[in-house]
Amino acid sequence: MKKTAIITGGAGGIGFATAQQLITDGFNIAIFDIIDESVFRDHIVQLNEAGSDTTFFCGNIAKTADCYTFVDKVMDKYGKIDVLVNNSGVAPKVRADILDTTEESIDYVFDVNIKGTFFMTQAVARRMIKQNEGIIINISSVSAYASSVNRPEYCMSKSAISMMTVLFADRLAAHNIRVYEIRPGVIRTNMTAPVAEKYDRMIADGVFPIDRWGYPEDVAKAVSAFVGGAFPYSTGEVVNVDGGFHLRKI
């Protein structure tokens, strides 16, 4: 029986690359995203042709009811959830100095990145406890610790994901559920496209020891390593996929 992986925000970027990777690892894929299914239909065909019996659910992760409805649908179809990849996330619509950050922007980013991730994890964890096994992977960011004063809401939300990883790892370990965190660095996606010139300069200036952009596939391979079961005595671990950005040099 094939295993099943849920990927939130799986319609593009890191999420879609992760879906493609996990299909090669033998998973059926269940994708939760806010885009309409008609926009994603060609990609569903692509995933199915690659070997997945794909489920797509159009929902708003900031709405807890949508999270629970989706998990119920996945269980009804597959009978089990083996992996959850919490990839959904948004950046602020406008980058603004921390002194000008608005309540609206805080609510927008926190509702998706923190609240949505929390309740999706809660919904899946309750199912995994009954199975007495599972793997949960949170996609955070180097912004969990690196300051960007023109997008504080994003940095704070990713820092919260790091603590969320610790909390769920602690709570679920006794149920044979492992929880991990992946911290991508500068990954070439639609989210980083508006500031591509800035990151090009940083790469050229040697800020990243591995002097290139990261790609969604780099993150997907890290997900694959975790779900392959190679870390049975580890939980709450963090893997940086950032070209060495986290290294401290003198």
C-alpha cells in the first residue's frame, strides 16, 4: 500500500517540487492550496502521470475549518496520513519598515504562517496519534533568526514555526511521530522574485559560502531525506538548506 503525504501550499515553488520528489519516493500526494483547482489541473495530470493518485483541495489554511475538512477528506480517500509537509506561507504584501508595519499586515501573515500551520498540524497529529506513527516537516526560513526590519511580521512568523516544531516534537514523540524543521535560505521562487537583484548582489558578494541561488528541488531533497526514515532516533531536528548562510565567520 502506497504511503500518503500532505503538502500545504503544494501548487508551486517548494511545495510542487516536494510533491514531485515524494512521488519518486513512492507517495500519493494530497495538496492543500488556496488557488482554484482549474488553475492547477494540468499539474494534477502531471503528478498522476508520475505515479501519484493525487488529491487537490482548494481551501484557506487560515480557516481552521478548512484544515479539518481537508484532513477528513484525505483520510476518507487514503485511510492514513504518513507525512505532513507544512509548506504554506506568505510574505507581507508590502515590505515596510518595522515602525510602519500595520495591524492588517501582521494579521495577514500570522493567520497563514502561524495559525494555519498550527491547526493543520493539530488536525493531522490527532490522526497520526491513532496510527501511532507519522512524520511532520515544517518549512520555516533563515528568517527565523536573521533580521529583516522591513518585513518583521514574516521573521516573527518563521521564528514561531521553529518553536512550533519543538512543541509538537515534544508532544508527539511518545506516539512514534517525528517532527522536523527545514530552514531554506534564498530559494528562487515567486516569493523571492521581487528582490532577486538584492540576492544576486549578496551571492556575488560572498554572503553565501555556496555561491548560488537555492532551488525548490534543494528543499525537496531535504524533505525526502527526512521522510525516508533515516532518522528514527531524532526529532525536533533542524536542517539548513541555505548555502551555508547560517555559518558564522570571522
